[in-house]
Amino acid sequence: MPPRQTPFFIVFLCFLNACSSVFATQFDFGTLTMSTLKLLGDAHLNNNTVSLTGDPAVPNSAAGRALYSDPVRFRQPGSLSPASFSTFFSFSVTNLNPSSVGGGLAFVISPDSSAVGDSGGFLGLQNPAAATGGGGGFVAVEFDTLMDVEFSDINGNHVGLDLNSVVSAQVSDLGSVGVDLKSGDSVNAWIEYDGSSKGLRVWVSYSTVRPKDPILKVDLDVGMYVNDFMYVGFSGSTQGSTEVHSVEWWSFNSSFDSAAAPATTSAPSATSPPEQKESKSSRKGTVGAVAGVVTAGAFVLALFAGAFIWVYSKKVKRMKKFDQSIESEIIRLPKEFSYKELKFATKGFSANRVIGHGAFGTVYKGVLPESGDTVAVKRCNHSGQGKSEFLSELSIIGSLRHRNLVHLQGWCHEKGEILLVYDLMPNGSLDKALYEARMPLSWPHRLKILLGVSSVLAYLHHECENQVIHRDIKTSNIMLDEGFNARLGDFGLARQTQHDKSPDATVAAGTMGYLAPEYVLTGRATEKTDVFSYGAVVLEVACGRRPIEKDAAANGKVGVSSNLVEWVWSLHQEGKLLTAADPRLEGEFEEGEMRRVLLVGLACSHPDSMARPTMRGAVQMLLGEAEVPIVPRAKPSTSYSTSHLLLSLQDSESDCNNAMITISTSSSENTLSGRLIL
């Protein structure tokens, strides 16, 4: 190349690079603001997490979208050549009532930034009219928790590629990679599209390390399905469910391959600027424009580099701060395990080793290579919330000592992973012992378990230096050792407070059927909200029925949706309390003990928190050392007033002075109604 042409060639290359950078888009949750994130329908922001379908305490049908507010260029001007893009996001699907029907969520590329599709199986992507030919183009990767025959779903746990239709063009079972969308754990997803080779790939995993093989691999010309400019984001829906779809982290990057020239045979795009022929008189202006673009590009590049360095330094500081906080909390713990030995112990965290799912992590069976001991390894979620819950569980259970607590052996924090190691409970959870065991759990074992749980709760509430409120007492969090002794675990939601200190209001967390009514309304967890949860467990153990069941029937007293407390109270009103006993026991129990246990369960489940006993009192009642308080035959309604009630709705707070809340319950209906009088 002649020397005189070399400078212009370099400038020309810089011009092409600057032009391609103009069409590139890059962002993540760390750079998004309320002005660059558009929330539609039922979507809202909650503690730096996007909830697509709200946080319903009762079954609801909802749909919502969260989009990047600026359009992203997906085709080069005057051509159908598609952009290359990649995105990574972490999400979770939680459900207060796992028996309720799901929905799902999807990463979506949409031409519209203002419309939301229908709820249910439509995932907020489409409405019935569009599904039958009414239009509405989009490209989406769906994560579906609802098996809908109408849309040819293979199951209620799959990933699919949707092209202008909620009937997936290609689908894969997430169970094949050991991922359960409804587990409540954080799920990580990677989606990449190569505009040159026209290939789309999707990876899904619990780990932050991308798997070697994609779960979806599709040859696809995205240029045939998108406009020049599209919007990117997420869409989700529920169908008569309490399912919550949360996006906890999101990063996106798109660009064009500079080697891919626009197709000259394509018609000009309606959104592209009109082409103009360059005259000789305008060449000097063009060269000046090139120089301006290069200068501007260099300036933008410098700004971007500065911003990147700043964001990276902030991230490093946060990680160092988190590591330091971990070190300060775990210094008292017995042992630090290496990631390598725990990975070996669980056979690479194999799906075949999964023995349960906690509030913020998956539990694996492991065999330690050095000692040969069998342990339970809890792999905590990778979201920011999962890390904070890990610290909560670590700091609380690491300082507690009681025979009815699951024993913590040690911890590991390597490779971005957070792991806790516990003694393995050979008889699994109380939930599985009640509903999945081949032989029914005997009455002596049930009574011993209830006494063990009441004993450890009395310890947490009254005997610790700081009072511990567990907030998630349920049968799946109660483990059984070789002697069927109860061991309470999963302290991810637990909170420590000083004795006699008024609790702070938070968002109610836990499992539907175990939540006290005042906790759902105010978000204030107290020892009495734990007592209510324990009451639900007592009735569940005595009756062999879940707190909320669907399509259940017993003596014609239970409708389509059955609430256990309502049902037992209705039998008590009719003078038939003992008929609530688990029929699988075949009458092999002492009637006086059964009656006492059922009455203790009802006393703990009293709708008025002030009428509930303490856990110390519950222990004495179960042992026969104290009389059970008189339980009214009809379930009472209760009213209580507060001078300052904190109401939370989509992260907005308002103060209500001299408010009266009336909670009324009906023994014939599974409802909870509230009346606010100002």
C-alpha cells in the first residue's frame, strides 16, 4: 500500500470501528436506573430485584414485563443482517403455596415497549387473538413452570424457543441438567446468538460457571423475526397462583460483526436514514466528519474505560467487604472445607445427590474423602440475597447449641460458591416421613418430634443471648436423626433481636399455610408468629394433612381448597375433634394425648396473637405439666388496633395513624379478610 494512503486507511478503519460502536449496546443491573428500566403490568422493583408478577399472598393471575427502555439495533441499516448478542441473567421462581398452578417467565426481544400479553400460559408474551393469527411478533426464550396441553408443553419444567408464538419451536427438559424451576433456588441462564453463523445457544445451571454443553442449540436467522430496532427484557405470568418470578441480575451486550457487509439487494429499512449520493464538493466535509467521528469515538471510549474501571473497582470493594464480613462471622466455626473436597464428596454436585431444597439453596448428600463421613452439603444461591441469607444462617446457627438443632460442621467459600456442611439426618425430613414413607410414622415418634421442636423453639425464643425468630417453621425444615429425634434446620430466614425489643417490619417471608395472619398484614415477625407456624406443624403431624391442600376431602367438610386449621376447628365445634387424627394411624394412639395435641395446635393457631401460648407454655402442655387453655368451639374473629401500621405495597410506604384492622375468618371458607378504618 502506498505510504500516502496509509493514514487515510487507518482513519477509515477507525471510522468503521466507531460506526460499529454506535450500533453496540451494553448494560447490566449495576448501570440500569429507573429511567432506563421500563416496568409494565404487574412488574415492579423490590430490593434491586425485578418481580415480574408481583408478590401475591393469595392466588392471582398476573402478567408483567421489564424492558430496557432504549431500543436496541438488531439489524444493520438497509439489510437483514442480524446483530450478535449475549445475555446473562439470574432468576428465581418462588411460591408460598407450591400446590398452586404456575406460569413462567421468558427473556424476550419485542418490537413493542408498551404492551403486555395475557397471564397464564401466555407468559405475558401474547394474547389469544395474536395466538390465533392476530399478529404480535417476538423472539423469546421461555422458562415454563406450567404444563399446558394447549401449547404442546412437554412438562412444567422446561426451556423453549418461542418465535412469534407461545408454542415453542424447540424445547428441552430442564430436568436433564438437574434444574428445577420451582425449587426456589437461583437459576443462572446464558443466551448467545452469533449473527455471522446464525446460531442460538442457551445454557442453564445453578452454578455461576457456564456448563460446557448448551441445553438448547438452534440454527436461526434472527434477522427474519426482528425489526431494525427492538426492545429487550423479561416477561412473566401466573395463572391463579402465588408464584413469584424474580430477576436478580441481568447483563446484556450486542454488536455487529464489522466484516459482515450489508446486503445490497435488500430493501431499505423504514427505520434507516435515507441514502444520499456523495458529491465531489462534499468530500472535504466527509473527511472532516470522519475525523469528528474518530475524535468523538476516542472520547466515548475514554469515558467508557473510566466508567468500567470505576464499576470494576466498586465491585472489587464490595467483594472484599463481603469476604471480610464472612471471615468475621465464621471465625468461630469448627472447620473450613475446601471446595475441591466438597465437590468430590457430592460427585460434582450431581443431580443424583440432591436430597432437598432449602429457602436459599440446594442440599446434596456427600461423602467426605478423608474421613468417609456422610454429610449434607448446602449449596447456597449465588444472588446478593442468597449471600445475605448465607451470612444470616451462618452467624445464627454457628453460635447456637441445642440437641434439637441440625449440627453445623463447617463451611466453604471458594470460586464464588457458598457452601455449608451439616450432619446428615438419616431419616430425612419430617415432611417426607409423613407423606412419602412406606410405613406411617408412629404416634410415639410423632409426639417425640413435636416435643423436640417445641423445646428448641423455647430455647431460641427465651434462652439465647439474643432472641432468634426462625420465620420458616414447617415440616420440610424439621429433620429426623437415626432415633427420629427432631432437628430444626434452615435458618436462612431467621432474625436475631434483643429480648423485649420491638421487631422491624419487613416483607412477610415463609410458606403459605404456616404464616400468621398479623405477619402477612404487617410484616412484623415475632415469637408469636413462630408459635402460629408451630401450631400448623402440630396439626399437620397429628392429622397427616398439609396446612393447605387442593382437591382434598374429609367427611365432606373440606372443599376444593382445604385449610387445615379451619377444618380442625370446625370438627372441634361439632364435638368431633378426635376424628381429625391421621387415619393411617388406625387408632393406635392414646386418645387423651391426641386430644391434648390437637388442642395445643389450635391454641397456637389462634388468630389473635395475644391469645397464643409461649413456646415454654407449649412444652409444658405437651408434657402434661400445664393445662391447655380453653379453646373456643368456634374459631374466633379478632380485632386489633395500632397507632402506627406500616403498609407495604410495591416498595411504597405510608403511615396510618389510629388505624383499626379487623381480621375476620370463616370456618366454612378458606379466606382472610381485612378492613382498614382511618
